[in-house]
Amino acid sequence: MKKIIFVGIVALLASCAPKTTEVVEEAIEVSYPTAEIGQGKGLYDAKCQKCHKLKVVDNYTTEEWATILPKMAKKAKMEDAETALVQEFITWELQN
Ligand code: HEC
């Protein structure tokens, strides 16, 4: 009897645990093709609406972003590595 309960608990744990992470990973994968783009989006949301509302990426062209992003990255006090991630996100967003 004890053994059956034990097996039951293990099966329960096994059936719950992986499912949640799978669902979360799937959600991230569906929205963004790479981790860098996902991180870029996270930075964009976190750093780019402190002074103004979050801008719609598609409202500006690649050429416009080439001058806007360096200017805004400076304003947001982002490091080069962070700016590169945001650039990845913007580039992807403009293509989609
Ligand atoms: C410290 C304040 C501040 C932060 C942080 C900031 N911005 Fe801005 N942003 C401004 C101001 C002020 C303007 C309008 C004046 C200008 O164009 O310089 C502006 C304008 C813009 C525009 C419109 C530019 C145009 O020519 O129409 C875009 C797009 C933009 N910001 C994107 C961003 C992005 C992306 C980030 C994050 C990397 C960001 N901003 C972070 C202050 C900020």
C-alpha cells in the first residue's frame, strides 16, 4: 500500500513539474525566435518608457532607428551590450 502511494506521488510530481516549464519556454519561443531578441524586448520595455510612452517600433524605418537608437540608448544610460540586444529586437520587429 505504501509503495503504491509513493509511486502515485512521484508520478504526480513528474507530471506537474516539466509541464509548467515547457509551457513557459514554448511561450517565449513562439513570441521571439532567439533569446537575444527576447532580452532586447525586455530591455526595451524596461528602459524605453521612462520619459515617454513606449514607441511602436514599426512607426520608424531602419534608417530612422539608426539615428534614434544611439541617441535614446544614451538617454536611457544603456551599456553597449544592452543596446545591441535592443537593436536585435528592433531589427526583428521591423521584419515581422
Ligand atoms: C531620459 C529620457 C528618455 C529615455 C530613457 C528614452 N527616451 Fe526616447 N525620447 C526622449 C525625448 C525627450 C524624445 C523627444 C525628443 C527627441 O527626439 O530627442 C524622445 C523621442 C523618442 C522617439 C521619437 C524620435 C523621433 O525622431 O520621432 C523614439 C522612437 C524614442 N524616443 C525611442 C526610445 C527608445 C527605443 C528608448 C530606449 C532605448 C528611449 N526612447 C528612451 C527621451 C527619452
